[in-house]
Amino acid sequence: MGFKPLHFDPCVFIYFNEGRKTIIVVYVDDLTIVGIRQDLDVLIAGLNNQFTVAIKGPLGWLLGFEVQQSSNGVKQAAAIHRPTP
């Protein structure tokens, strides 16, 4: 699919397409994918051809960090400890 691992972190993959970036972060058996909707739809369709894919919705937390999304982009908030259920 054209993704290349980052040199400093082999669990992060990036793909450039016409000036746009799509990023995949792999953590155990989960993927966090960041990009524009059009590119995400193409990527997810390609992954669905090879694997069973479950879409869990917009990113809210990643490795204990809150992630805030807006029309201006994505911002990582300070580490916040969620209460244990």
C-alpha cells in the first residue's frame, strides 16, 4: 500500500499522496490511523480486503493521553489518568 516505517519508530508508518499524509501507528493489535477522510476510506477498504477491520470511531485516547480533535487538526493534551472502572 506504499507505507514506509519511520526510521526512529518502526511501529509508525507514513504515506505521502499528492502532498497529503496518512499515518498509521501500530500498538500490539490496534491501529491508530490519521489522515483526511478520503485517504482513510481508501486505506480502510484496502485493509478490509486482507483483514477483518473494526472501526471504533474518532480517536479520544492514545496510550494514556487524551487527544483533542478540531477542524484545525489534532492536539495531544497532557497525560490524564482515567479512573479505573
